[in-house]
Amino acid sequence: QVKILDRSNLILDIFAKRAQTAQARTQVELAQLQYLLPRLT
């Protein structure tokens, strides 16, 4: 299987993997949720 990513999602995944502080992880999670919201509704 191949995972298909668009550019924005790929960038958010990179940020999520590199986030080191709790604040950075929270900011990335918020950005990911804001990105996903319009795609779920």
C-alpha cells in the first residue's frame, strides 16, 4: 500500500515529527486539526 499525502499534510507531518517542546507539539496538533476540519465536514 502507498500512503497518499498532499503537500500541506506532508509539511504538517514533518513539523509534528520534529516538534520537541510541549508547546510546539500543541501548536502542530492545532494546525493539523484546523487543516482537517473542512475536509471532514
